[in-house]
Amino acid sequence: MKNKVLTIVFLILVFGIALLQIVIPDKVYSKSEKRMLSKLSEFSFENFYSGKFTSSVEDYISDQFVGRDGFVTAKTMMSILMQKKDSGGVYFAKDGYLIEIHKNVKESQYKKNLAHIEEFAKKMKELRQDRRVTLLPVPSASWTLRDKLPRFAANVNQKALIDLAKEYDIDVLDITDALYDKKNEYIYYKTDHHWTSYGAYLGYVEYMKHVGKKPRSLSDFTKETLCTNFRGTTYSKVNLFFAPFDEIDAYYMDLFYKVSYNSDTYVTDSIYERSYLEGKDQYAVFLNSNQELTHIEGNGTGSILILKDSYANCFAQFLPEEYKDIYLIDLRFYTGSVEEFVEENDIDEILFLYNVPNLAEDKNVIRCTK
Amino acid sequence: MVFSSLTFLFLFLPICLLCYFLAPKNCKNAVLFVLSLIFYAWGEPVYVVLMIFSTVLDYTCGRLTEKYRGTRLKRLGLFISVICNLSLLFFFKYTDFFITTINAVFKTNIPLLNLPLPIGISFYTFQTMSYTIDVYRGNAPVQKNIISFGAYVALFPQLIAGPIVRYKDIAEALNERTHSFEKFSKGVLRFTEGLGKKVLLANNAGLIFTTIVDSAPAENSIFAVPALSAWIGIIAYTFQIYFDFSGYSDMAIGLGHMLGFTFPENFDHPYISKSVTEFWRRWHMSLGTWFRDYVYIPLGGNRNGLLKQLRNIAIVWLLTGIWHGASFNFLFWGVYFGIFLIIEKMVLKRFADRIPNAFKHIYLMLIVIIGWVLFAFDDMAQGVGYFLSMFGGGGVFATNEALYILLTNIPLLIICVLFSTTLPIRLRETVRNKVNENVYTAFEVIFIVAVFMVSVSYLVAGSYNPFLYFRF
């Protein structure tokens, strides 16, 4: 009796879960992880011998695993039970914050990136002397909100990384203090690695001051709450059901600006791509996720080119009344020559806007020199 | 393929069980052979040829030995088997090590072969050799069916990380074995226990160790971490290697039970030992047995005087060390234990009765833990840096990171300590005796489901899950 029970329980576990994998149809895209999931590659002896087939089967099983999110939750719960203060690369910080861990940043890549930016800035100024090229490295939550991290948590000193950038011939805008002063306000999402629109507003104020313009006060903008059920990237890594929900806010003077993506491949009349609010990747509401080239037609004067990562997407909403033309280039996807682009459009100002860990690790910064 | 993977648990295992139990009795070995080859080919598509070669070779050698028994050619099979197996092992595992050493000593520039090491080669060459030797000695019957012999050589449960199953251990079961719910459920319990040890204890302990090693500043030319980190790290590694290795053996033994085999035990709570001698009776027992039966005793063991015995011990521990990997650190690791064994035999044995057990235990654990520093780093400079860090070489005693790792891993480390002792087993027996059988079965069901599902969660979440035996 006992032996039969144990045997059957085990067989149900193994065969049951295996059968579910077959019965439940495959997903193409993971909403919670925001990436395409692996598909099974076709069997051939060639693929098998090279090991391609076997590793594709392993990726496939892991990606398409039924109840994946639930298992991730179970793992996180187990970590909490074991008194762990982090799981899946995310700290369980105070006040419900899930903060991405950054501790071992490779300085070698960072120094390369800084050298590329230095080289690029020099060239840009040679081409037009009055052109401003600014680097705005935005510290991520793990630095600005370091007081919320678990006790003794390892953390890379992002201020030191920013100071390192100042040793180069680069015009660096350091906003660590400006952000730290507001650390108790809602400047980073609790469940996502981005800064909030309010955090980006603080960045906008500093940048305006930096280029000698007068920043507008927050009350000049209309605030609209786009959604209140946002759970972002750090949530996906732990999948904790009791994690808080974030609120995504929009700030605008005028709701309608002409925005064109990738040289008029897609033209729309708003910075906010509201269809994303229904899905899981709600931060993509700002400028349609990450596009290689974005052009916003504003009502201000002059032109600005932002070479950026996704931190710039919500930053850009504060600019249309300041500039006539706002261009954003994502070097991770842009394949053209930035220099030619700047020349063709006679760009007045250039801004590098990256979050610090990404600036240190991104391998595509070199493309700005092409 | 490794047991602690989703591919094994939900693809290979169900297909394997289905094929194996649906196959008629006289085909089970053939099914097992084919499944084992697929299991091996999964990670080593090319080297499966090597395994088939090894199978045919020792099959033939066994037959030759049987055929020429009592004649002038009685050693022919034995000779071919030992030469070929050791050549295979040497060629694939030690050639590059040998060339590197020669290049370093004689300042030559011989190019390396850069061959990937066939996984499990150290296990299966030892197993096939044991077969021919045992047949020669008359300790095991010759296997006339090449499929059954192939099933033994490739037998997937113990293929990759042991235990080293000698042919004579399973000779009978290979030809005639029974399957029952009793054996299967025994296997289920054992397998789940091993899975939990590997995925929940070893992997999480391993994460501590790698986190600490990775935290060493890369700019420094000398490897250094804070002293507290170094100790936590190596203690974590101590648990990782034990739970990983013994967990693997548990899974192998468990799968063996499911398929009707009884494999030899491989670990018997080594960390409760009170001397190095005892430790090696409890650690990787099947390897110790192998070296005793096929090296130590044939060399004369302890029968030809003290000097010869010391020589034999030295040889065995040199070999034991180098068996774990083709690198000097493993060699030194073996020698290190050999020296302590000799010291114990010659000196400490006399005082053993007068020393309190607690001291003996601390003495043993210190030797073992420091031994793992040698074992963990095949880059000797790094190993020395790590060792010095344990005694303040890193300059600071503790950093925030060390305290963070310590504070967030206390429950894990306590559980690791508990499961290194016999306490859980004694507790289990007490419960078994106290409660009625149905209640106890319910406990076991809960244990299986919980450990299995939580382990799967860690695997699905893509947690740290290293494979430690690619150098063996």
C-alpha cells in the first residue's frame, strides 16, 4: 500500500507535469519577461552533433514551462522563508521596493564607453563649435534609494562611476544629489528598474539649468495618471503576488505632438502609445517602447539629439515646449552614422542619457563614433 | 544530460520509464543500453562513439580472458583492457596537462590538443577495467551478451558522477532482476532526497561561494577577499561539494532502485568523522574501494613491511588526487590527504584514545575545509590568494558584503550543518516508530511533493545550477 502510494505520487508528478507541457500550447512572447520565447528547432543529425538541437530543447523546455510564473513565485517565497533578502537579482528593499542589484560593474567596458563619448563629443564640437554635448548619467534606484536596501547589501557606488566620467573631457551633468534630495518621493518605480516621470522631471530641471534655460515648474504641466496597475521588470524577476502596484503618470503641456518613428515608418500624434497600457509592458507607453530613431516635433526652438537608453523615454515628454525638433537615437538598434545624422539635421544640442549601470555595461555606445 | 535539469525530469525520465517498463523482460537491457547512449549523447554526441568502443573492447577482453583461462595467454585480455583503458583516460584527460608541464619545465612550445574532456570518462573507464580484472581474478562471471554488457557500461544513472559500480556488484542483477513497488518507492524517496540535496542545498551553498570569489577585486594582481568572506565561502563550498556529490549519488542510487538495481553506497555522513582515515571511509566510498581493490592491495597493501605500505599509500593518494582532475591542485590535494593519513597511521593513532572527540572533530574539519581550498581552485595562484585571505591576506576582516552574505544565509548554513549529521535520519526513525504507518506514509508523500516541487521551482526560475564533474 505505502509503496504503491509513493510510486504513484512520483509518477503523477513526473508524467503529469510532462503531459501538461505537451498539452498546453506554446507561447511566442513572454509578457512578464518582455522577450521572445524559444521555439523548438528542427531535428537533424548535423544539429544534434553540434549540440545545437539539444541546447534548443533545453531552452525550449525552460522557456515554455507550464506554470513558469507560479514556480518563480514559489522560488521567491522559499528565498524569503530562508531569510534571503534578494532573489533573481533583485533586492527586497524597504517600503515594498524591488530594486535591481548592481554590484560588480566592469570598469573596463565603462572606460571604453567614456572614451567613445569623449571622442564623439570632440568631433561634434569640431564640426560646430557652439554645439553642446552633455552626458547625463542617471543613477539607478539601487544608488539613490540605497537607504532602503537591506542591511549590508552590496551595491556599486554609482556616484564614484559618475565622478570617473568627469575625469574625461566630457561635459558631465551629475544629478545624484538632486535625486537623493527627493529620495523619499516617488522618483523610481517600486517594481521596475526605471525612474518615474517625476524622477525624470527632476532630471529635466537639472538639464535645463545646465544648458542655461529656465525649467518650467511641475505645475505648468498637466498630470495624467495613465495606469495604476503597473508591475515592471523587477517584479517579473520575483513574481511576488503581494508586491505593490505602480502608477504611471504622464506630464504634458499639450497632448498632441507629431511623433515619427524610424524615418516615418510609423507616424502618430502623441508621445504616449496608449495601447501598451492594456499589456504588461506598460512603461512602453512612453515613445512606443525602444525605437531606433524617434522624432518629436515640438513648439520650442532649436534641436536636440538624445542618444539614450529607455530612461530617456519618459524624460522626453518634458521637452516639446523647449525644442522644435527632438530626436532620440537608441544606439542598441540604430545602424546608421550618428555623425551624418547630426550634420544632415544640423543638431544644436546633443545629450547622452543613460542610467549608470547600463552606461557602464552597454556594448553599443561605440556606435556613436561611426 | 544531468539529473537536476528540467530536460531530464520531464523529458528523459518519463520517456525512459515508459519504454523501460513497457519493454518485455528480455529486451529491458537493450532498452536500457539505447536510453543510456541517448542520455550520454545528449551532452556528448561525438564521444558516445568512445563509449561504444570501450564497451566492445572490454566485452572482448572479458571473453578473451575466459577463453584463455589457465593457458599461457591468460593475461592477454587483462593486458589489453588495462592498457587501452588507461591510454584512453590518459589521452583524453591528461595529455594537455602533461604537455603544459613539459612546456613549462623545458621551455618548449609543444601545441596543446585542446580536446574537450569526455564527461564521465574517469568513471566508465574505471568500471570497465574493474570488469576485466574481476573476470581474470575469477571474482565475476563473464558476460556473454554484449547488449547486457553495454547496458552495464553505459548505465545512465551512475554514468556521469558515480558511484563507481563494479561489474561484480550488479552482475546478477544485470541478467536477472525483479521490479516491484517496494523497490520503486525506495528509489523515489532516494531520488527526491538527492534532488533536494543538489538543487536546494548544494546550489544555494555554491552561490555563496561563487558570489564571494567573484567579489574579489579584479584590478588586484593577487587574489584577495576579506577574511570573514573567505571563511564563509570555503565553508559554503564544503557543503556545496558534499551535497552536490552525495546528492548526485543519491539520485543515481534512487534511479537504480527504480530500475531494479542496487548500487553501492557512496557517502556516509563524511563530515561527522573524527579522523582523516575515517573521513575517507565515508567519502566517495566507491572510489576508495576501487583504489583499494585494484591498486593498493595488488601493490601489496600493508603486508610487506612499513616502508612498502607507505609507498603504497603514497601511490594511491597521488592517483586519487589526479583522478579528480588533470591539474596540480588536485594532485596536491591527494598528496595532502596522503600525508595526513600517514601521520595518523604512524603517530596520532597512539594518542587517539586520549583526545576528546570534539577536538578530533575540529581537527578533521579544519583539514577537510583547507583541503577544499586546494580542490576548488585549479589556478594555484588564486588558491594561495584565497588561503592567505582566510588568515587576513585580504587586509580587512569583514566588509558589508561579507556580513550580508552571512546574515542572509544563516538558515541555509544551519540546515546544511544538520543534514551533514545523522540527526535527520535518527529523527526520521523516531517518527517512524512513534506514528502509525499511514501517518508516516502521509509524511513521506508530503516530503516527496514538497521537495520535488520546490526543486522544480528553483530549476524553472533559472537559479544557479552548476555541473561540478566536468573535470573528473
